[in-house]
Amino acid sequence: MLVAMSSPSFRNVALIAHVDHGKTTLVDAMLSAAGVFAAHETHVDRVMDSSDQERERGITILAKAASVTWKGTKINLVDTPGHADFGGEVERALTLVDGVLLLVDAAEGPMPQTRYVLSKALDRGLPAVVVINKVDRPDARIEEVADEIYQLFFDLDAEDHHIDFPIISSIARHGHAMAGTGIPGEDMDLSPILDAIVESIPAPSGNPDAPVQALVTNLDASNYLGRLAIGRVVEGTLRAGEQVALCHSNDEEPPLKRRLTQLMGFEHLGRIDVEERVAGDLFVVAGFPEVEIGDTIADAADPQALPRLEVDEPVLRMTFGVNTSPLSGRDGRFVTSRQIKERLDREVLGNVSIRIGATSSPEVIEVAGRGELQLAVLIESMRREGFELQVSRPEVIIREIDGSPHEPLERAVVDVPNEHVGTVTQAVAPRKGQVTDLRPGDSGRTIVTLTAPARGLLGFRSLLMTATRGTALLHQHHAGWMPWAGELPHRQGGAMVADRIGSSTGFALDNLQKRGELFVGPNADVYEGMIIGEASRPEDMQVNPTKTKQLTNIRTHSTDEAIKLKPPREMTLELAIEWIAGDELVEITPNAIRVRKRHLSESERKRLKRR
């Protein structure tokens, strides 16, 4: 059924917040409050976090849109990530909307990513509706947090009219809200939030009768329709069946003219075919396999391109290459450099904050991104799709400023129990970090704010989790550039490197565990150059993990002791890419994560070292 847009009575609003302050939960509650879920439908928690990794990690990775109708006004809701690593998604989402719903935890108050995403919204001049969420927490500081939000707006040099925002107090998971500060009653619903959006967020600007200009901000794919372009109509009206022009970033390329065969819009959680989309509304278009993010769909008679979408530059890079280990090809379906390159090309089309580049080897591709988490999510996605590859340790991207090398500076906020504050300060000192703020809380926890070179925080998360027994919470974001800080410490011990191919034995590992910490257990496949553990000394060790016990007729108590192996350290993807050194790689297959030397042969490594 085709639906015509007769009146531009709608609002476009993005939900922005720090990680885990309840954006996606609030979207669920708003969809329920507006009657999106029918009585017979199953209500799925965090319905907007649809991918496996989003549900497993408990975070939003991709910006997504849904719509509700409230008192005759259609509200397009865009859920955005809270992690700065996915800032490209936030920046794209903000081009779609005319205002933001800023969500802040009633106990934690404004946090680093709150500042980051709000600064992006204020840069675009977007008005805000502020929601203080989780006001039923025992440690809630509702009035104090409201003052901190006002102070944040002042710190970000917000205009006077931006500071005059409505404040709503909510308990998103129960669907209760009230205007002002306080704790909403059991009989209250989310009407105050929806009313505030309609009253405080302006209706989209743009002339529906002008020549059409629509900006593509996202891409999707359909098995039946091919590549889909998602974006916002800035001027004019997009109509199904009419001829339009696709303007690329390259001004020398003539616009591509084609008939608009399929036009869709967002309706609740899905998409429906529509006859038209007027200025200010969001669209989904099929039939342009050449479309890229930042392109403009324009009037065929007078195609005028809109300014390109700009996002922050990447700060970390690493290499993705073909898996060259002796165990390659056992698990994966996609193992060639061509297949890896095609997959990364597809990623770049849909992810504006990822960059790829060539290296000296055709088998290896350089990939740059915003942070470790973003790159780890990409690698994990490829692994689950059946790819085999090997990746290097992330390196920071150096920038020349005033003739001297500068490196990325990170601001990190660590939420730890009071007894572990000393652990944090001691851990960050050798990494050239500085503690800039200590804020004790009422719940036995302290907020430690620090700045450090991005290199210094590689591996800091796993170190912190180990030192605090998993009780620390770490959030970080890019805070500018600083002069090169010199050499920084990495790991303490050297690598235990297997000297032959085979299967590990309990007898060999029992002897080796006295010399360091193991990464593998018995009966694991190993090969020459594979790293099976971290030595207690800083030098690398050549070891034989396949050694078996000599069978003799002699029986003594000492030779027949039962073998007692400690559980090996589980090398997760994030831990592995943080742990490896510059001459090492992480081998990734659908069923295994292994660490290895870049050059597997010991003789070759010695020869390169002599050079």
C-alpha cells in the first residue's frame, strides 16, 4: 500500500547520551507508549539493538531510525551510539534531525560521551530536550545533576536559546516520566517526553515546492532491492516514478540520471512504500547501486549537490592481511586477499569513519578508525561472516603540527570502587597520563578523570579490569593532539614461542607453566612461530609445547606425579590486539584466536634482528 505525505507535521529527533544511560531502553518505552507494539505482539527489550554484537556487548553500534505518531504529529526517532569510537554514526545521525533528546543518568550525571555528543549537536545548532533518567536509583542526585547539565551547556559555549531547555525526569525501564525534577508516580507515562518533543523541537525547514535536494547519510542492503540509500530530504519533494540525478563527491563526474523506482519511509519499526517524501522527512531509496554516503539526490533538470558529510578523522590504524599460518584455511570460507579487500570496501561504503589504504604488500591492507573498540567490532563481524585474516597491533596516526610530530590525546573517565583509586593512578603514571579530576561519590565509588596519549591507553582497559577484579568502568574519547610523548612501556614479559608444529601435551605445558603464563591448554594445535604464553622474563623464549613423557620401566614418585595445569589465559580479540608487540600478529578464524610472530621461522627472525 502506498502512503502519501499530505502534511509536514512531523519532528526529527536524535537520542544522544553517554554509554549505558538508557537511550535504547527509552526508545523501547516510547514505542510502547505510542502504541507501536500491538496487543498480540511480543515486546522485545532493546528492540533497536538488533545485531548480535550490540546485544552481547550491551551497546549501540549503528544509528537506527524508527517512528511514532503522537497527537497527530509523526516523530522520527534516531537512536545513536554512546561510544566515541562510533562517533561517525553520531555525526551522520545528527544530519537527519532538527533537535536532540539528551539523556543523562540521575546518579552519574554528565559523563565524557555526554560532552562529546552534545558538543556535536550544539555545533549544528540543534535544540535539546533534557531527560534525567533512572531517577529511582538509591544514589540519584536529581537536582545536582540538573545543575551539572546547565554547567555543561555553559562550558560548551551554548547560545542562550539552547540553554532554555525543558527538563524531564524519567524511569525509562518502567515507562514513567514527569516534567521538571522529581520522581514520577506509578500512574504517570511518557507523555511529558513526547509532548516536550512536539513543543520544543522545531518542525523541519525546507520548501516542499523547491527543486529537490536529498542528502544520503547511510547505506543498507536488501536481498531483493540491492543497495538502499537512506537520508533526509533537505529541499523539495521526492516522488516515486520521477527522474532524479545522483551527484557524487567528484565534481568532474556528471550526475547520474535515473528514474526513482522505489521510495520508502520509516513507519514504526519498519519501512513502507510511499508515493513521496517532502522536505525535512527521512527516506529510503532503491535503484542506485552506485550511491555512496554523502551523495546528493537532486532535481534532474538542475542538479545541485549539497555539501559533503564531514566526520572526525581516524586516530588509530592497523593492518589486515591474509592468514599465512600453517593452520590457515581450516575454518574460514573467505581466505584470499581479494575477498578481504572486497569486504573492507563494503565496510567503507557504509562506515564514514573507517579508512583503508594500500601497503607495500598486495596481501596486506591498512585500516584506520576511531579506536580499538571500533576496529575490534569490525574484525569480530568479519570473523562471524567466515573470514580468516591476521591483524597487527594498532598504531596511532601521527600528525605534523607547526613542524613537530603530534599524537592523539585521549580523555578517559574511570569509575572505580574507592579502594582501587590508587591502582588507577599508579597504572596511568608510566603511560604518561595525568589525573585531572577526582570526584568521590556517595556509593563507595570514585570518578577519576585523566588524560593520556592514545598509545598509553592501548591495553589499559584489560589491565584495569584485572587489577580491579572487573569492578572498573572505563570510558574514553579523543581530546585533541599533543606533542609526541616518546617511548611508552608495553607488556612486562616476553613471548613463549613454539618451535615446531604439532599438538600441545600436558607434560610439556606442566613444565612451561613454571616459566610464565600459558595461552593454550593440552591437545591444542600449535605451529612454529605461534605464541603459546607470556614468559616471566622480558626476553622471548623458544619452547617445545609438544614434548611427551619418556616411557621407561622405572617408576618413581617424582616422575609419576599427577600433572596439575593452571587454566590458560583466554585471549579474547580485544586482549590479543592490545597484548601483541610490533613484530607479532593476531591470527583470527571463525573458531580460533591465536597470537603469532610476524615471521614464523626462528632463523628468519634472527637474520632480521642482525640486520
